[in-house]
Amino acid sequence: MKTLMILVLSLGILTSCAKPETIVVKEYIVPEIQIVDRPRPIKIQPVSSVLLTKEEMTKRLADEEFRTLVGVSTEDYQKLINNVVDATRYIKMQNKIIAYYENTIRELSTNESVQGTGN
């Protein structure tokens, strides 16, 4: 009985000391990134403008169909133009950044498909 206990204890000690073999496999996984369609372009509606002089103001006020008049000072008009120019610049820069990433993704996809066919 004593030998049986020693045998059981020694088996327990030996099996607990044994470490399982660890295998490390490195695998490069390329995520599939979808390139979505670009949003449709903005359709700018034409806006008519009139330089209001005293004569033009009198003429407009005499018109029966005239309803509302919106005026902007020269300084505010310049600010409005500057805002539009800045927004246009921002959109163009964003389009260039998007095009860069789209081209990079396409190149990676093309290179991977070429490398995958050679193996």
C-alpha cells in the first residue's frame, strides 16, 4: 500500500512538472477593407444678386411682386466669400486624402492577389 501511494505521488509530481509544448504560428492576416462609393457631388444653385443703389431700391420697392430684401454689407460679403473659399479648400484636401487611402488599399489588394497566386 505504501508503494502504491509513493507511485501515485510520484506520478502526480512528474505530470505536474511536465510543461505542454507551445507552438507559435505567425500568420499575416490582411483585413478586407471595402472602398465605398463617393457621395454625389453638391449641386450649387445659382443665386442672383443686385447692387442696390438708391435708384434700384426705389424701383424694387415700387414693384408689386417684391416681397423681401436681404442686404449684406461689403465687409460681411467679403467674410462670406472667404468662408466659401475656405470650405472649398477643406473639401478638396479631404478628397485628396480619401483618394490617397483608396489608391493605397487598391495597391495592397493588387499586390496580395499577385503574391497569393505565386505560392
